[in-house]
Amino acid sequence: AQTVTQSQPEMSVQEAETVTLSCTYDTSESDYYLFWYKQPPSRQMILVIRQEAYKQQNATENRFSVNFQKAAKSFSLKISDSQLGDAAMYFCAYNPYGGSQGNLIFGKGTKLSVKP
Amino acid sequence: EADIYQTPRYLVIGTGKKITLECSQTMGHDKMYWYQQDPGMELHLIHYSYGVNSTEKGDLSSESTVSRIRTEHFPLTLESARPSHTSQYLCASSESTPPNSYNEQFFGPGTRLTVL
């Protein structure tokens, strides 16, 4: 069964600094999608960034980038120039390629605090 | 503005009561999902639907039931609430996409349920 592991329950970063959130996953599939979702306190969960496993190039969305290492089954999220609004729970998620359910398998999340 | 709504946002009820958690989306998405999320834990899929009159159980066993009579509406019902049902329930929706294509899920704000 596929699993997603986030080994950092909580992280803290100083405003304007860079922070990296870790995620590892286990799967026997060769094609799949990986996502990072952000859940601000009492607000809706939103997609931050996605990565297709067949793409070697790491995805980037403005201040957010990933380090995808397929062989190591690692998918970390780097947040550059951290802002107060980045404070949230961050969930790593996995979706098999063409998965019939569209089912996302989530990690337990990392709570990110941003210090002014 | 296209969005996904959940009501109520917070609900405190006594054991044995019947409750319905509402979820509606205005994006015309065919696929809808219900997730259960305990504090500090990952999201678990409990129900999903691919369209009108289509409902399936997810990975996590749940005593709740769902219905999909209209595309935009996907309510979740607990016939007899118990303290073990205390949790946050998140609704999500996504487009139907061709095989081997990702489908971003859009999440509602969640309903935090407490059963006394």
C-alpha cells in the first residue's frame, strides 16, 4: 500500500528566511503525482505545487519549489523568502497516475510557524 | 465566484442525534469527496462520487452515508452520532479528466463536529 510520511510535525522559520519541509513516500508504481497542500488556520486547504513523477525537472511556483528525488522517493518543499502568511499546516500528498478514485493519500502534515 | 461550501462550520450535538453535513460546489465538478481529519492527523477518504447517483466508500471505514442527487450537492449523514464521530470533515471536488491526467481537488472550509 502507498504511504506518505512527513517526519517533521512542526517547523519554524524567521520571516524572509528559507525553510524546507520533508516528505517521503512509498509506492511500487512508476508513474504518479505528488502534491503539497497548504491548510491555513480555519481556512480552506489549497494546492501549493504539484509534480509529475515522469518529469525530471523540479516544479517551481513563485517562492515555492520542490526537490523531487524519485529513486529516493523523496519530495521536499522549499519556501523562500518566508512570509507571515505562509504559516499553516502543510500536507504532502500522493496520487497514482490515472488513479481510478482520484484518491489523494496524505501525510500527517507539518505545522509551519513564521516568526516576525 | 466558483467555490465549494460546507455548512455548518461548527456543530456540537448530543449522542444519538441524526445529523447531515452539507457540501455544495458551484464549479460544475463531477467528482466529489468527503475526508475525515482528526487534529494533527492526515486526511482520510471516507466517501467519493463520480457523478449523480454514483457513490463509493473510501479507504477509511465510516458509519456515515452520502447521496448525490444533484451534481453540485454531496451531503453526508450520520444516523446516530457518537463521540467517536468527533472530527473535522472536509469536502472536496474535482473535474473529470482523461486517464493519466491529474485532477486538482478543491477543498471546502470543513465542518468541525463534536459529539458529546
